[in-house]
Amino acid sequence: MGSVSTQVTLAKERDNATFDPNLMDLFINGEAWVNTRNKILDVVRKQPEIFDMSDIYFLNREGEVEKLLKQEKRVAELIQQKKLTDDDAMAITYIQDASGPYRLHRGMFMPTLERQATDEQKKAFLEKARNYEIIGCYAQTEMGHGSNVRGLETTATYIQETDEFEVDSPTLTSTKWWIGGLGVAATHACVMAQLIIKNKNYGVYPIVVPIRSTVDHKPLPGVSVGDHGPKMGFNGVDNGFVNFDKVRVPRFNLLQRYITVDNQGNVTIPSDVDPRVTYSTMVYVRSNIVNIMGKELSKAVTIAVRYTSVRRQFGDDPNKSENPVLDYPIVQYRLIPLVAKTYMMLGMSHEFYANYERCRMAIEKNNDFSLLKEMHAVSCGLKKWCSDTTVYGIDTCRHVCGGHGFSLFSGLNTAFANLYPNIIWEGDNFVLAQQTARYILKVAENSMNSSPIESDDPTSQIFKKFKYDLPKRKISNNKLWNSEITPQTVVSNEQLLLNILAYKVAHQAYTLATKINVDKQSWNDSLVAVQILSTVYSEYMLCHYFYKHLGKLSQFNKPESDKLASPLSTLMKIGALGFLLRNTGELYDLPEETRISNHKIIDGLETEYLNLIKSARKIAVPLVDALGIPDEKLNSSLGRYDGNVYEDYMTRALSEPLNREKMGDELREQIFKRYIEPVTKYAKL
Amino acid sequence: MGSVSTQVTLAKERDNATFDPNLMDLFINGEAWVNTRNKILDVVRKQPEIFDMSDIYFLNREGEVEKLLKQEKRVAELIQQKKLTDDDAMAITYIQDASGPYRLHRGMFMPTLERQATDEQKKAFLEKARNYEIIGCYAQTEMGHGSNVRGLETTATYIQETDEFEVDSPTLTSTKWWIGGLGVAATHACVMAQLIIKNKNYGVYPIVVPIRSTVDHKPLPGVSVGDHGPKMGFNGVDNGFVNFDKVRVPRFNLLQRYITVDNQGNVTIPSDVDPRVTYSTMVYVRSNIVNIMGKELSKAVTIAVRYTSVRRQFGDDPNKSENPVLDYPIVQYRLIPLVAKTYMMLGMSHEFYANYERCRMAIEKNNDFSLLKEMHAVSCGLKKWCSDTTVYGIDTCRHVCGGHGFSLFSGLNTAFANLYPNIIWEGDNFVLAQQTARYILKVAENSMNSSPIESDDPTSQIFKKFKYDLPKRKISNNKLWNSEITPQTVVSNEQLLLNILAYKVAHQAYTLATKINVDKQSWNDSLVAVQILSTVYSEYMLCHYFYKHLGKLSQFNKPESDKLASPLSTLMKIGALGFLLRNTGELYDLPEETRISNHKIIDGLETEYLNLIKSARKIAVPLVDALGIPDEKLNSSLGRYDGNVYEDYMTRALSEPLNREKMGDELREQIFKRYIEPVTKYAKL
């Protein structure tokens, strides 16, 4: 049986490139990110004794926390020396593919102070936090209370005699839980508590509570604090619990940007505060998840595409090498659409984030909240869609890698496990879909009521284009397309694909709105339709924003821009067609006059879809190369840039503790003496 | 805010039982299994110092292997003392929810000797293996070779001079890999190697190779062996690698039941050997996976149903307790169908296994292989369906548990990780679907060719009932149902539901067969249809066998049997309707004359589906209680029988090594001194 080296195979795949991967990297990731990535790689590669992650697969919880804290120490030093910014520190988390105990110090503690502390409080807390003099965490979730923030049980009661707040956990279920940074590291917690003043409950507000001594790091009196144990992933972060037994803190510690309490217990709400600001924080956090998901799926598709290109299995000629696994259509069918979705998420995020920034500036500069509702709806929908796609996309990548995907050395298992919480935190995905759907339905209803659509945001545009004709009880614009419709015309025209996706959104929204408003179907009985509506809407938005970003290709000169445009257009078509064919019932459900809801067209679209996938397979390796994921982040035998899969795999296996010289020898000797020999000896008696 | 204890809530849920959970347990699990379970629980509970698994979540690889070997030692002793059987040992693996290093000794090494060794060889190897004098493993997979057994590179070359075989690993990729029991424990390997005699390759055969000394357990000369490192799950098993550098073994060690080699190198194949016997081994292994999956999903649905019954979130009245999460339709919609599928898998497996036994007896007693093809097709299809359903069902259970599902203490993460390989090993699920589809297509084609269908196996029955009318180019029996069809008539009649599911299989099979045979569509271009065909077929088979098992309810007296029948019928309807609505495109695709492929019916079926789910929610806790999963297997704070969720959760958290007295104190002190203090101190300078 012949055999071709994996390195040679991968090099040959690279010869198929029809575009410059570096230029593609620049376009799809953006120059700013490429620069940050290079800066971080420089830091990380200079100190492998601190930042090398290859041993992470052998560590237990304690080992992971310790390893990550060692890295956090170095990062904090570099920040103190002004060599790194906070954003850089976040980027290190991404490159290293592991979060550490200070993630929430940077990601939640400091931003909360930034937004909710007065200037005086910023001086007292935020400046110290920035300088790592204190380490903070954000303590909101409780053991018995998650999404329903109003249901939190922890109290902060004003004690006028001493001008203090008494922070208390009245029950077991009120124990703060899941708090990143709290288990081992934090000195301070920003505690969300029911604010009680003179027996009146003002609702939930943040209050800064010191929890560990800054001298010896021992828990302060009344504070029971600890790590809450091992998790599916994310084990470098010390998620922990804390329970307060009537802990007193100065009144000053209540963050007073949005509420003011004086020493008589008088409460005032500043006049310049719009409650929707809190709302915009959620949009911010979800937008960040949306932005990071494409970067994370990039890792998984890089590993899976490279490995299935070099992994061989079966073949027609026993005298030749077996076939690369990626040559099998069933593997392409599972993997190539994920490459497409990765590109679409990356491209979309530039435009989506720009929109978020526009929205934020309008609020900050002009107190103009008009863009917020749309941003909120889209961020909920895309947070769900992107996190689902990434988490389960990683799972698919693991599965196409076959048995070796199951080894930690694949790099895919830690990625899956660490990213998994994104489908739950910051709003569970099933709950978020409902929020998105409510907004879509409202816009749809407005359009049905014939009120003129004035806004030019993307959602309104859908319902303007496909307006409901109330007397006729259907979408008035039935000229969705003018020419004869065939699978080929659909696929050759991105704008037409976008229109069909938008039409699907409008059709489903009108149908559901009618059921709810006319047939009086309850929201609970609408749950399936609600989830689907959020999905088709998010699919449309992804395509919309990605297509918009393709317009930016003109920043490059010809013919380079054309060389990039062609594969990007293929990827967009694969994405969009995949959405149309995800559940063909949705297409059959469209009105007959759309001329798309019939077997022949749907069958034809399926054929086109497979053809596009086949054509993208040829450039799959250059496409993942262009995602620019360094070997450091891959941390994978299967996905290495040089294709040196099996040698690397064996090297890693040999460093398994059970095999190591001395340590492994002693372990195995002990195991044999204790457990194996007694049994085999007895048997011989 | 009021609050109800979780224990009280769970007890109240149990009051809703309309049937006796113990009787249901007996029916759905079968008396034999209930007895085995009790026997095993007795063993396990008597020696908690060996068998208690509550600390498993804190152990690293080495710790897990050692813990499991300690249990293996005790199990081996009990087997040596004839107090446990090999089957009992397998059942312990299930109850403990963890596999140990001897799993493959029992599951593959001994069965291979059983089937492929001569009597003399059995005396030499099998008897010692049974008595745990030697510990074996089954070494087939290589680093570079999985599914394609013919592509294995390891050789066993006959050396006539010394009457030995020389076992050799010629390349890195020929290193045996993924071999359970090999990493640390095994003394012997049953190696699958290319048999080469006088320069002729006879294909792959098993040969027993001693790999470690039975005296000091050190690797024997020429053998490089070790553990191949950490995995996503299954870490109590020492999957390992071995590389042979021209290792000599006596000719005797080649298992010679199916091939005989004499000392002149003459090869003979015994005349009584039918090559299909090997084929039947695969059917056996896959049938075992099919049988275990329902038992495994039982654990996950038990945890999720109990926890979502006591977990509260949001509510209309701030003065009352929040609502149990399971009261939300979107949670029911995700969870209740999984309870239905669990029951269906359990019920199906009794009938399916009985069929397998019939097939095996026919082969063994009468050399009659007529039942094997059907068994092979169904076992491939159900292996895929059941393992997909269980693995991703566990994932859904984890997700409905919200954040706490992410904690290892939920019990769901280890279950997911340990069971994950079932979608890959013993035939990757995507490959198996193709095998199933090929068989269905063959039966369909026979029926299209108007050859009379003689067999009465379930597949033939589908195509007999829905025979293709060649001249009319459609299914001849268009009276799928006689009466007026409404969503209500469909749901009220299990037989009708079965018929629709069978019709879907026939319709899809005929359509695909026509595309392949008439339109000359290639197999590669048929891949989507092939996967779907295998799925709808497996869904039908699941329902068919489950419905058959419901006939066995008559073993109980009335009214007990009726009390069991009612919820079981509801569960079957939920399962069947879920299959019909999985992708409504499949229903729309049916011919118009079936009178089911239209919006009104499909909409109506969706409503019925939601209603059935709602009605099953009331008895969800008794339904999972009846699955009979002991707290030992759950090993879960969230799923405990007594509902004492949060206290247990806190107790487990406190035993996290980072929190433990002394050990944790020292660890945290060290972490503070090394990594935290230097940073905060510097900041203060």
C-alpha cells in the first residue's frame, strides 16, 4: 500500500489556493485584529515558560487554576508596565484558548464600576482595580436564582446608626454562585443585592464588598467563600460561592451613579438617568459574544479541515494511498457549510459591531435611544444563533475527525467545553429567541396595521419590502422575483437569495401574528413558531450583514479583490442555501405564488447546494489558513499548520504522566502491586 | 417571597402518579434487569470504601484509572469466588457509570477468544483470562487506520525456521491506538494483523501477543507500550498504544478457528466456516449498543425532570414561590419527548433483542443465515439512531438544567463525555446509515420489480403493505386510511401512526430508488436522502418494536395493566408525532392523495403534539422514577431521589480540593504568595 506523508498532502492542498490567504485574513478578520493577534503572539512566544499551553491537557482543576494565575500575574505586570492594554489581556484569553481567574475582573468588575460608580467611587475602586491592587469579581447569580434578577435573595440593608450597609445571605439558595474569580483570587466582590432602606425595597443594586484580606488573603469576618468545584470546562477560572453573614460595609460602597443614598437614608434617583442604559449594557455583552463566536469556530474548522485533508480512509485501488476523508461528500456536507458560517460570522461582526457603535454613540451623545430596540432584538437573535452554531459546529468538527477527535490532543474537546456556557449565560438561548420574536412581531404588526414604516433599520426594511396587504390577507409584493425562477437563477443572484430569506421572515411573522392576534393563540402555544421565527430572522441578519461587508472588498485593488470576492460569494451562497434547506417544510409552507414552494425547485436547490459545497472543498485548506489561527490557539495534533499530525500525536502521548520516566514508572509500579498482581497471583494458586 | 422546599415539591409531584412506578419499572426494564440491578446495588452498597463514586469529579486521569482498577480488583475477586458473573461485571460498569481498564478484557478479548480460538487455544488463553490470570485487550485500530480494517498495517509473518510468527509495526501510523486496557493494565493483546505466509497476504487475523511480563508487569522485549493520554471522557479506561519491533510468538498464538496454519506454512480454511459469521459479530456488538442506550438516557432524563420540577424561576405573583421550570412549555417541549424516546428505546430493546436471539439461534442450530441481513440493517440504523438520540439527548438535559447543568455535580457532563464515542465506534453513524439505506433500497427495488415479497420481516412488511405500482409510478395502496383524516383521528390511533411512518419510509425509498436507477443519480449525490432514509426507517422500527412490546402488558392483571397502558400510549404518540414533525418538509413531500401533506393537517398535528406533551408533564416525575435509576448511578446533586438539591450541591462544593482543610489551605496560600501578592504588592509601591 502506498502512502503519502501528511505534510506533503497539506502542502499540495495549499497549491489549490485561488487567492492570497494573507489578504483574505486581512479582509475577514480586519487589520485591527490582525495587529492585535501579532502583538499577543509576540508576548506569548517570548515567554513559553509562562504561556506555553501544551501541558494543559494533563492538568487537574487545581493545576489549571494555578497555571492560569501564573499567566495572569505576567499579564498584570505587563499592564502595570503599560505594555499591554485591558483589551490585549482579553485577546490573550482568546489566543491561549483558556480563561483565567481575572477574566471577570476585567470583563465585569471593572466595566460595572466604569458605568455605575460615581467619580469618587471610581477613584476608590476602579483605579485600584485597573492597577491590580485589588482583584474584583461580579457577584450576581445565586445558587437558586439565575435569569430572574428580581428574584435575588441577597440583601443590603441600610443601618443609619453606623451609616453602613449590612450585606446578608438569608438562605442557602441566596448563596452567590458561579462567580468567576471568586473561588480563589478575588479580594473584592461587586454584589448585586436587594437594596433595603427604612424597610423599603428599592430593587437590586450593586455594592462593593471586600471579601478577602489584602494582606494575607484570608476571608474577612462573616464571609464564607470558596471555589464551587469542577465544571464541564472553563476550569482555569475559579468560579466560586460566597455567603454573607450580616457583613457591614460603608454606605460609600453602594455604587451611586444611578441611585443616591444620603446618611439620613434618603434615596434619590439622578435626573439624567434613563433606565434604558442598563438595557444597553446587555446589548453590549451579547454583541461581544456575537463577535467572538466566529473567531472561536475558526479554530475548530481549521483543525477539522486540515485533518480530514490528510487523514486517509478506504480507496478503490489497494496499491494506492487511501482517499483523504475530506474527499467523501458526506464529510464535505458536514464540514464545508461550517467554514461558510465561520466566514459569515466574521464578516457580519464587523458591520454588526459598527451598528452597535452607532447606537451607543447616539445614546451617549444625544440621549437618542431610537436604535436600541433593533440592536437589542438582533443581538439576542444573533447571540443565540452564533453560540448555537459555534458550540454545535465544534461538535461536528470533532465528529468528522473520527476517533481522534475524542482525544484531548485534538484541541476540540476543551474548545467545546469552554465555549458551551455561551448558549446559557447572558440570557439562555431559548429565552432570547422569545425576545427577538416579540420585536419582529411588533414590527410585523405595525406593518399590517398599515402604519407607514419610517425606520430604515434592517428589520423594518424586510416588512417594507414585503408589506402585508390586509384586505387580501397576504404579502402584497408577490413579485419577489421577475424573471423565470429556476434553482440556477436563485443561486446565481445573492440579492435574490437575500430576498427569499427576508420573505420567509415576513411570511412566518405575519402568519404567527395572525394566529396570536386573530385566532387568539397563546404565547405558550406559539413556542415552536417563536423559536423558528427567531432563527430565520437571525439567518437573514447574518446574510444581510455579511453581504454588506462584501461591499468593502473595494478597499483592495483589482484583480486581488476579485480573487477574494469569488470564494466569499460561494461561501455566502452555501450559507444562504443551507438556511433555505434546513427544514424544507418552511419552503413548502410559502404561498404558491412565490413559485418556490414545490418539489422541483427544492430538489434543484439541493443539487445546487451540493455542487457549491463540492467546489468549495477544493480551496478548503487555503480558506482555513486564511482564518489566521496560530498553532498556539489550535494546540492540536490534528490541526497543526505543518500537517505533522501523527508524530506530534505520539510526542504528546509519550508525555502523558502515566508514561513519564520516574513519575509514570512509579505510578505504574504502584498500580501493579496494589491492584493487578494480587488478582493474577491469586488466580495462579 | 414565599419558598417551598425542593423535597416537598418533589414529593407532591409524585402524588400525581396514575400508575405504580415499581410495576412500570418491572415492565419497561424487565424482571431480569431489575434483579441484576438489585444484586449489583447490594455489592456496591456493601463496600462504599471501594465503590463509592462521589469523589470521581475531583480526580485526574491517573486518579481515575487507579480508582477504577481498585474496583476492578474487587470485581475480579468476586468473579474468582463465583459470586459475580461476567455479565454482572458489565452491569457494575453501568451502575457505577464508569468503565474501568478491564472493560475490554471482558467485552472484546474474551469474546474474541470464545469465537475464534480452537479448543486447545481456549484452554491456553481463555480459561486464564476468565480467571484473571492474564489480562487481555483487543488491538485492532491503528493510529492511521480505523474503519477500513483491510488497510491495517501491522503484520504477522510466519517464520518457518522457528515455527513462529513475527509481529511487526512497520510504520508510525501502524501503531495500535485507542486500545482499552492496554495503557496500564493488560498483559496480553489480541492483535489484528495482516497474516503473511510465504510472501502471501491472507488478510487480517487475530493473534495473541504477550506484551507485559506476568511477573513484574514490565513491557516485554520489542514491545513499546503506553497510555495514549487524556480524552474527552472514558478516562477510567487506559486506552493505549503499542508498537511491535519484530516480536516473535509461537505459531500456536494465531487464533485458528477460521484459519489453520501448519508447521510447513500450509494454510487451510475449515470447511464448516461461513464467512458471514464475522458479520454476525458486528450485529451482536451493535445490538448491545442499541440495548444500552435507553438505559443511559434514563439517567439524564431522570436528573433533568427532577431538577426542573424543583428549580423555580420567574412567576406572576411576587408573594408566591416562583414557577417550577418544568411548567414552562418550552422546557416541556425539549424534555418530555426525551422521556418518551427513553421509554421507547427500553421497550423496543426487549423485542429487538429477542429477534437478534432468534437470528443467532437459526445460524448456530441450522446454519440458517436468512434473518441476518435484516438484523444487520436494523442494528446499523438503530445503533445510529439510539446513540445520536442518547448523546444529544443528554446534551439537551444538560441545557434545560441551566447553569448548574455545567457543573460536574450535575452528573450530566461525565455521562455525555463517556457515552460520546458510541456515535463513532463500531461503525461511524454516518457510515452505518449508508449500510441501512442500501438494504432498504434493495428491498424496495425488489418490491418495485413486482417479485412477490415472501419474507415476513418488518422491512418487507412495509413494502408489502405499500407496494409500488410500476405502471402507475406510485404506491398502489393509496387507501392508507379509510375514514376521514383529521389530526385527531391520527393521534387517537397508534396503528394509523405506524402506517404513516411506514408510508414515509416506502415513499422515500421508492423516490430514491427511482432517482438512482432511472435518473442515474450517483450514490455520492444521494447522500442527504440516504441519511434521511436511514433515520425515518429507524424511527419506524423503534415505534414498531415498542408497539409490539406494549402487547406484553397483558402479563399484568387489570386494572394494573390499563394503568400502565395509558401513559405508555401517550409516550408512544409523542414519539411518533415528533418523528412526523421533525422536518415537516417530509410530510409536505408525500403525495396529495395521502391527504396528510397539507398545512391544515400538519398545523393540527403540531397542536396535538403540544397537548400530549402537556398531559405527560403531569406525570413526568413518576415516569422517571419508574426508570429505576439509583442515586449511585445519578451521582448528581440535581437529580437526587429525595430532591435535596442545594444542600447536596453545597456539600459537594465544600469537598472541592481547593476548599479542603489543610490541602486547600496550603494550595491557596501557595497560590497567593506566588501569583497574587507579588502583583498587588507591586501596585501599592
